[in-house]
Amino acid sequence: MQAKNIIKGTALQEANEQGYYTLTDRGIWNWADPDKRKNLRVFCEAGDTNPNDILLNPCVAMVRKTSLPIEAMQFVEWLANPGQAFVEEYKLHGVRLYSKAPIPKYITSA
């Protein structure tokens, strides 16, 4: 495969057209036009509870310590606690895209 300007969905389209294997996340898979994945199938999916799952796609929220706006820290605190329900319930085309954090993460200030 020649180097290209890669955009969202390109890997799926190339794999679909060329018979390649690819890795993607649920968001891209469910976002992609069905024609871009008609020759593909899901071989393996990550679990939602094991923090050691190699296919787990974690997200990290970080804020700068210097000049930290209170709203930024409030957002991180919301995301780490009640926001987990929002993350877990978010869907695209009726399919859940994300899972809540598999283990509690504690907010620390260094």
C-alpha cells in the first residue's frame, strides 16, 4: 500500500477493496458507510471490563497545572465520575461506541 494522506475511514476502505486486515475502533466501524466494509467482518472485539485487554481503547483526560481554569478541573471530575454513565450510553446508529472506565481512576494533582 502506498503512503497516502490518511483520513477517517481510509483503512477500512483499503482493507475492504484490497482484502487486507485492519484494526479499527467501534466509532469508525459504525461511522463508515456500509459499502466501505461490505467485504469485512469483525474478527475480535475488546472487552469492557479488563484493564489489561490489549484491544481496550482508553481515553485520558489531562489538564495543565499552571493557570488551570476551574471549569477544566470540574469537567475532568465530572468525566471521571457521573460522566461515565454518559460515556457508556453514547451511541451511533443505535450501537454503543464506548465503555466506561474498567477500573476507577483517581484524580491527582502533582
